[in-house]
Amino acid sequence: MALGWDTAPGCIQHGVAGSDGVYAPYEKCADYFTFGPGSTFGTSTSGVTTSYWILTIIAIIVMIAAFVAWVMTEDRKLKQQSGVLNSAPGAIAYRFHSRDLHLVLSAPKPARFRVTVDGKAPGIDAGADVKPDGTGVVTNERLYQLIRQRGEVRDRTFRIEFLDPGAEAFAFTFG
């Protein structure tokens, strides 16, 4: 039986007051209400095979193991409001669309970094705290101006690579 938008299967009863007879036609609707391959009317199976559950559990275990391995091999610490690089090198990449890109940085001792925009040194687009070749140094906790686009403002990919451990990044700001 082909059904259109305004057609319901004959087993659906509309406008019938609630009574035991309302639910009796379910047996006639078994073709419209199935629960997956292999399910039949009157069974409690959901149609999901045991192998489905076994594969699902294996997939969950693999994902947890991959996450634990990632956490154990990465040498950085994410705090509530910042990220600290425990061993160098380490990098942050960010896609942005603004004239200026700033980053609040801190380090217990001077930490060198290198900045790129779309994979190249910023050149004339270097901010006040970056040389045209993309190098700079974090000396104390403050806002660092890393990029100041001189030409057309467009979508760009920013990357900062820290060359020394101990650098701490707090927040990006844009202008």
C-alpha cells in the first residue's frame, strides 16, 4: 500500500475515545511499526544483534584508550583559564578575521616564540611585539600584539610556536 502525505495506514484510528479497543489494531500495523531487522510482532527484541553491542563496546574502549594515550603523551597542562607548555616545542593555531591579533602571554623566564600567518613569516603584518621574521620573546605577563594587518583584512590562519618551555597562553583578543 502506497501512502501519501495525507494518508495513514488503515490500522491507525483517529478520533476514537480512549478504550481497550483503541490498541487492538496494533497487530494489523506490524508492517508499519517494526524495530529493526529480524524483529517480529510479539517479541521483546529490539532487532539489534549481539555483535552490534560487542562492536560498540570495543569502539568505546578504543576511544577511551586513544584519549588516555593522548593525555599521557602530550606534555602540556591545561588550567582552568590558560594553557602551559611544559616542554618545547609547542604550538597554537587559530583561524581569524581581524586587523589585529593579540594574545595574553606569560612565562616564568623569557620564552622565545615564532609566529606565522598562512604558513609564512608576517613581514609587514607583524605586530608591535614581533619582528618581521616572526620571532619574539615572552618576558612577562601582558597582552602581546602579534599581528597587525596593513592591507586587506581577510580570513587568515595564525600559528604561534613556542621554542622554550614554560610559556603560558591565556586569551586571544582582536581589534
